[in-house]
Amino acid sequence: MEDNHSKNSVPGDSTDLTTVKGEKTGIPKWLMVTVIAMAAVIVGLTVTLIAVIAGKSSGETSHGSQSLQSSQGAQSNSDSTGNGGSSVTEVPESQTGTSQPQVTENGVVLQYSVDNSWGEAGSMFYGLQLGITNNTGDNISGWELVIDVDGLLGCDGWNGTYSRSGDTLAITSMEYNGDIPVGSTVAIGCNINTENEFKISRAILNEMECTVKQGAVVQNNVSADGGNQSVAADVETLLKRSEQAEQGDDWLHTDGNKILDKDGKQVWLTGVNWFGYNTGTNTFDGLWNSELKTSVKAIADHGFNLIRVPISAELINKWSAGEYPQANYNNAYNTELNSMNSLQIFDYFLKLAEENGIKVMPDIHSAETNASGHTVNLWYTDKVSADEYYSALEWLAERYKDNDVIIAYDLKNEPHGKPYEGSGAAIWDDSDSANNWKHAAETAAARILAKNPNVLIMVEGTEIYPVDITGNRDYHSTNDSDYYFNWWGGNLRGVRDFPVDLGAYQDKLVYSPHDYGPTVYLQPWFQGDYDFDSLLSDCWQDNWLYIHNENTTPLLIGEWGGFMKEPNLKWMTCMRRLISENHLNHTFWCFNANSGDTGGLVLDDFTTWDEEKYAFVKEVLWQENGKFVGLDHKIPLGASGIALTDANGLS
């Protein structure tokens, strides 16, 4: 994350230089100027020396008050995490001037990072990681952290006991993290709800003022035990794959509009989205309240045979370079993760998925790690180039080429852009233009399939497509009336004119549109009265359903979902009917509770399921004779499902 510090001005010396003693008459002007300059330097050095001596003699008390003053002297605006509007006070890394001496990190330092944010019901939620660093000179045994947050509405945290009174949040230590030796840091975290932008106005630990800084939180309290600092786990043993699985027997391919297993049995991919690897959490969101192991098991037990995992190209490329951004989760709930880096946690997730009969589909949700990264039109940015995007997919394909838990790659989430954006909008044609999504998809697929020719390739659509492809082939028109519009990633009209060509691997291609209801955006087809038939004619058929109906390739609805209330419920009911009648593959959006415009399958604790919504979705999960069907030939899906070998397959 890049922090843009506001520059602190240094006040000038208040001495009137014209009153410096000495005879003005007869002294050359150059000498007078020299003497004045030397006097100014001496005054400045004297003031600085006095400040340093005073600072050393005043100890923690004076430092505490100075820290608070300094923390109010600058603001940071994050521009790379999706939390860019936060007016959060912090201490700059360097600060000079006699009116505000340089801040050292003595005393207690409260460091924090805003890893995720989302809006809901007119307020904002922020996922925070906080680190309490003890630079006081004495060990801390038992602590209470009191934070004043502007417009505080609520807080749900971990690794501490949280209570709120007005705008004040009090956090007390747990038994396992109450001791903070000198030089050590204890990490805590929370989801905080505010009525406006997040801002810490003051922080006090055990009646000591804290220096508040924004930045990555790294815990190093190696002396603590239990909870968030468990005895080092045997990572190699934890990552060892199940002996029950048979590697390489679960690869899939297509035939017309069907997806088949190695024996030609038609399968039905009925999955769910779980995001976090794209947002800066660097693992799944929700692990601040839940356990990874039990969450994966719950998804399997509820009958989802595939998890679509949104992830950023930036994070993958850091992994490939040997860098492992910190995964943010509840250390006390997920003690087995504490010895793992973020890539190892992803590998551990794959192991858990396999043990529960679930398959996985990574989705490049954004080029950059950013909770708002999906709003960027293209698969590349100023920070992440197109080639770096390709390299991320290529590296994943190479790393997991012998792991058939990953059976597919969704090349890029929701390419989009409007006519007036020109080369900044995703287009679909037969050119090699940088913003031609069809060309990029073919390039990305070729790189993946060169490493692993067994995986399925999911290709989403765009937002716009010319009404007259002959007269507007180069997308030169900027008039909206010259284009068909659909949801981001949902416009696959171009497939009829310019189908994706995977060469010898054409039987690995699946098109993957997204579709949502009127509570996400009031599209033209929702205005006035609408029903199943009008949705077919006004949206679905011409944008993507024709691909299925003409037996071209299979479809997988990569995202659909929303709140279980009108006017959204009517659309959801129609979409469920379409999926059911055509056995369309799909991944429901989403497992997460923190999807602001749709909600999730679990409630805010990420443990309790929304039974009404689950019952709704359950009708389009693959079942035979009341048993959920998995995509692994050997391992049954969840506690009561069956393996693919035991299924009859779709008829």
C-alpha cells in the first residue's frame, strides 16, 4: 500500500534578524549577511540541542504527549487497497522541524492496516489488523487498549475482548496474549462499523498515549503461547495430501454444451464463490470469525462441489517471487495456520478441499490486490502489466499441474468498459488490440494449457458489443445507442462472430457470463413488469444463452445471487429456474457475509448459515437420490454426499 503523507512545513525562526547586535556602519554588506546567516544556524542548533536533551530527560510521559501531537500532524490517503477515502491520522515515517521534533517509536505504538472495506445500509465496514508494539523499556503484563473512532457504530473482533461506548472502543487482552515483552508486537483484528470514513482520533494503552501509525502489521511476540502464538506446527505434515485421493482421475472436458468426466459421464458444476485473496486479506475473508477447516467442511456438507476463489494477479506474482504478504485471520481460531505463510495457507485450503470432495477454480478477480479492484475495466493496470497478468496464470498452472483439485481457471473477472472510454474499455473482436478481451483470453489460455492441458478454461464476456459489427468493427463510435449493453462480463454476443479459439484444446472451453438482479442495478429489462419469458428475450438469449441452446460450448454462470427480498427475489427465482431446466453450471455469489450488494450464505459470524437463502440455492445443487454429488471420483462430497464414481451423471 502506498501512503501519501501530507508535507509538514517547518516554521521559520521568529528572531528579527535586523536586530542582531553589531555596528551596521562600516561593515561590508557581504560580511553582514555572513554573520547573520551564521547566527541563524547557531540559534537553530541551540534550539534543536535543547529539544533533544529535554526529550531524553522527560522519558515516557513527555514522549506520550508528543506522540499524540505528532499523530495529529499528518494524514494518509491509501490509494491501493480499496479504502482510498479514509482520512486516517498517522505519523509520517520522517518528520523534521524544531516546532515538532522527529517522532521516535518509543513508548507504545499502535500500527494498523485497513485490509478490506464495504458499505452496507448507509454505513461503512472496515476490516482492520492492529499491532500493539511495546517500545516502553518495560514488559507489559495484561493490557487494555482504548481507541476513539469517529462515528463508531459497532465492532466484532478477535484476539481480545471488545466493548463499545459511544465512539470509544475498549479492547482487553486474552490470557494467551496479555504479555508483551519489550520490542514485541501482539496482533489483534476486527471488523469495525462506522457511520463515516474510518478515523482513529486517539489511542491509549494502560493509560499511556499511543503513537498511531498506518502500515502492515507483523506480529513478533514469540514469547507468548497458546491462542495466536501456538507451538510451531509441522507444516509439511499439514500440507500432505490425502492418500484417499487418486491424482489425475478428475480432469474434465467438454462435448457440445456438456461437461464430461474421463469416462464420458456428464457432470454438473454447482459451486459457490468465497473471496478474500483479492482484497488484501491474503486469505479468505471471514477467517477473523471462523475456522478455515470447519468452513471448508461446512461448504462441502451443504452440497457445493466447486469453490470459485477470487484472487489478484499481484498476489500470485508476489508468491512466484518468493514474497508472502501476511494473511489476516483470527490466530486463536486457526492455530494451525500460524506457522504458514499466505501461499502455504492456500495450499492447505486445497488439501482441505480435496479431503472434503470439493474442487477449486481460481478466478483472476483483479490485476491489483484491492477490494475495489474488480471495478477496473481491464486485466492490466499501470502497476500490473498484461504480461504480468499472463505470468500469474502461467505460474499457477505450472505449480498445480499435478493437482486435480484445481480443475479450471476463470481467466478474468468481468472485463468491461463503456464506448466513451475508447482503448480503456474491454472489446471483443478479431484484432490484436491490447484491450481486445478475446485476444487476451486466447493468449492467457494458451499459456495455461502449455503448462497443464487438462484444466477447463472459463472465459467471461464484456460489457458492450456493437449493434452493427460491420460498420463499427473498430469500436470507433462513442454513442451508447450503437452498442448492446449487459452486465460486466455478461455480454457474449461476440462469440457468434468471433468465437474463442483454443486450437487443439477447444474441448476445454467454457463460457462464463455473470448475471444479477435489480437491487444490484436497475437494468432496462427490469423496468416495468418482467417475468421469466421477458428475461429470456430481453437479456439472456441473445447475450449468452444461445451458446448453450446451439450446443456450442457449456456455460457456467460464474456469479449470480442477492438478497432474499423483492424486487431481487423475483429475478433470483427466474434465474434458478433457468439453471435448473438447462442444468447450467454455476457458482453462486457468495459464501461471504460481507458482500454489500448481495449478502452471503452465512451471517456476520461466518459460521451461522442463512437457512432461507441456502434452502433456495439447494434446489440447484447437484443431487442424486437425495445425496449431493461431488466431482472427485474417490472422495465423497461432505459428510453425506457421494463420489463421482457412485453417481449416474446427468442424462
